[in-house]
Amino acid sequence: MKKRYSRYAPYHDLIYQWCMQGVPVSKMADMLTDETGEIFFEQGIYAYISRHKLRRPWVDVYEKRNHCDTCEFCKKYINTNNTEGRICTKSWKTIQPNVVCSPKWCEK
């Protein structure tokens, strides 16, 4: 039986180098597509990076979005349990306390 390799395996060193430089995964997908002529998807690169433990704690390869604290639509409130929360007044959705970046549904 033939051993299966990932389609990203030939580019392992290149992906590792980009991870160490802090290149976002969306740019990695675009650069691989431009270099090879094949289509590469961000989700596949995310999976390859996490499966092969290429992501190091001191390098964040994921794109950060604007934080809600700087958003003009994000307001803090205190609920009935006396715990602090945040709400987006543009879409009227609550933002969980453990969310560090803006949620995916945020328009920013």
C-alpha cells in the first residue's frame, strides 16, 4: 500500500519559514497559489500547520481583527448577576467575555 502524503508536504519548509516570519495564513494560500499554479485553501493550510505543530506560541499566524474595546458600537454593561458583559449596538448581539478579538459576524 502506498503511503499518503499531504499536498502541503512538499512545501513544509516554506510554510514553516512563513510561520516563523509571522505571515498570515490567507497570504500563505495566495503565495502558494501564485508559485505553483494550483489552488490552495486557507483551511487546508490551517489544518497542516496544526497537525504538524508548526505554529509556535510566540508566532501568531492567524490574522487578528480589531478588538471590541476600540469599536464605537461595543458597549459594556452589568447584568443581573453583577458580571460585566459587552453588547454590539449595531447588530444587538452579546459578546462573550472570553472573546479577545472581534467576532466573525462583526462588520469591522
